[in-house]
Amino acid sequence: MHKWLFGLAVAALVIGLVDIQAPVGSRAAMEGGFLLLAAAALTVAGAVAWWTGTRRCPSCAERVKRAATKCRHCGASLV
């Protein structure tokens, strides 16, 4: 899920940067500003989704999925 959120954030950022270059006060500039704010919100949502879906391995401290029973980095048991 976090990959989708980060992808949408990148799309909103690119479109927002293009639109914000329109003349001040125009509708396109306002939409560009809104899209930049949306990109920031989607980035935060993606980070939260990634963070809550993972945990740290007690042996190597790498991030692994919460449902994992074995670390994919060092092979340590997580149960």
C-alpha cells in the first residue's frame, strides 16, 4: 500500500510543480498549490503505512514485515 501512496505523491508533486508556474491568482496556480499540499500528505501517509507494516529485527536491526517469522537479511528467528 505504501508504494501506491508514494507513487501518487510523486504524480501530485510533478503536476503541482508544473501548475504552480502559472500566473499568480490563476486557477492553475491554485490547483498546483493544492497538489503540492496533497503530495506532502500522501508522503506522510505512505511513511506511516510503511512504518506500521514493518518491525526491526532484534539481531541486525533491519526492517522486516510484521508477519515474518525469519529475518530475510540475517536469517534470525523472529518468533
